[in-house]
Amino acid sequence: MNFTRAELIYKSKRDGLSVNTFWQKMQKYGSTLLIAKFHNSQIVGAFTSPPYIPSLYGDYMVDVDKKSFLFSYTKNHIYKL
């Protein structure tokens, strides 16, 4: 993976805790790194290679390159998809 720049796209404290706002902000981006910190101090995240494309039918984008993964920063573990 080659990260050339980072940009904070969505932050719940700034943008509100709304699925619609999340999708609206994420639509124009390709590969994305998502990081979440919960009230119990757990830190988890995901890397998605395909872009976020919302669907009314519950469809999702398939990662044909198989580069996407989930991770737990707290447990220091990567979960391949």
C-alpha cells in the first residue's frame, strides 16, 4: 500500500453521528482507512480498497484485489477478509 496523503473526512464529534452524513462525505473517495475509538477505549478500524458506494438495496462493493482488512489496534491484530 502506498499512502500519499491523509485527510480527516468524517468525525462524529464534528459532523454528527449520522449514517447519511457518513455516506455523503465518503462517496467521492476511493481507498479508505477507518479508525474508531469506543467509550471503553477499544480502538478498531478497517481498510477498504474499493470506494464507498451506498445502495438502497444493501449491496456492497467487492474487493477483487483482496486488499481490504479489519484490525484491532487494542489487540494488535489484523483480520483478513
